[in-house]
Amino acid sequence: MKKLLALLLIFALLFTLAACGGGNNAPDPEEVALEAYADILQRLSFEDGENGAYDIDFTIEMDMSFMGEDVTSVSTGNIRMIIDGETVEMFMLMEMDMSEMGAPNSIMEMYMLVEGDQLVDMSVVVDGMDLSDMLPEDMLEDMFGDVMDDTVSVPDFEDEALEWVEINEIDGNTEIRMLLDGDSLGAFVAESMEAQLADLTEMDGLELVYGFEDVLIVILLDSEDNPLSMTMEMDMNIVFHTDDPMLAELDGEEMSMRTVSIFTFNGFGDSVQIERV
């Protein structure tokens, strides 16, 4: 479950940022939305040799229903990334409220320094305990690979995915509300989920069928069009199909998930600082 929450965090963080504006004498709202989306994605993803940084607070609430069980979990924290050519420095703090699962809250801090394709330094502290020297090397390498892959894998969407765009002025700021067609975003989510559910998807005779509702994104920009915050509401479900008698209890079962994600943009570029764990 913690791995799933981490995936949803990174997926949501890299996948659901956008912005907007508009009129007739003013630019068309959808055009402004797409331009702003591209601008913010550029702030969060970097080609080889490019420089950049971001500092973002997050809160992600997930309601999950599966085989008669309803569970709510909440993750809060901060993620910072600084990329200077081939040097990558990353810090993530995440607290997970697992009380509904009968588990205590868990706090994880992770620091990573990479030069080129070499992991120079990495520390992992969970609930105040430094696990850096206790974790197997291959696990650290897997964590390093997962973070790097998710960091640079930023999906895009076609113009047709926009169902509607609405713009409001609130206390000198600009609120952008966008509705995106869920199916148009489904391929990326399905691919990400299958990677996390590999133990299941590798079972012979087990098929996972994904469904996605439309995705609501609400973004708040300041008077200079800098992003202040973003809220995303996303609903998805996974239906399990199998002919394997050993997995008969899974056949036809549906896992439904609703996530509400809130991100606060603290800064981009030179203003971002990272302190080692």
C-alpha cells in the first residue's frame, strides 16, 4: 500500500499540472490552458543537460474500496528536486496516515544525490530510524531507478482531452478549472499501475481492466501567472478477470480508487534549497 501511495503521489505530481486564461479580444481559454500546461510541465521535467528545480508541498487523500473493504489513507509532505546538468539532488518527506488500516502513521525522509548515472549518496530515514546502511544495495538501486524514471516520465495529452475550461478571478488571483477526459489519460495510469502490480499482472490467466472517470483540475495562479496551488480529483477502477481456479475469488472483483490531491508550489529555479537528511 505504501508503494502504491508513493506511485500515486509521483504520478499525480508529474501528471496533473495545468493553467489557463481567456476571452475573445483576450486569448482563447483552451489555448491559454494548453500553453500554461506546457509551461508548468517544463518547470517539472528536464531534458539531458538542462538545469532546473522545484519545491512542492502535497496532500493526497485516497479512498479505496476492494472486496468489501473501504479504506481511506492520507499522505502529506514535501518534494524538492534540483537538476544541474548531469547532477541531480532530490529530497522527499512524506507522512502517511494508515490508521484505518490498523497501522500507525509513518514518516519517511529520503535524500538522493546522483552524478551522471552514478548514485553518489542516498539516505532513507523511516520513523526516525536511519535505514541507509541496513537496506540491501539492490533495493537502494531500485529506489534510485524508480525515482529517476518517475521524475523524467511526464505524460502529455491531446488537445481533444479538454472537456471544458473555466476561468475566475479570486482576490487578485486567477482560478483555472479544467475537466480532462479520463480515458485519454488512461494509458499512462494503466502502465504505471501495472508496474506496481507486477506480481499480479505476471500471473498466468489474470487480466486487469482499467476504467477512468473525467479528471477535474483546479489551479490557482498569482497576478503574474505563477502557480500557487493545484487540486486534482481523479476516479479510477480496476476489474480483475481470471480463468485460474486458484484465483477464482478475484474474478470479477473491482477495485475502485478516488484521489484528491492538493499541491502548493513553494518555488522554482534558484530559490529551491535542499538540506541533507
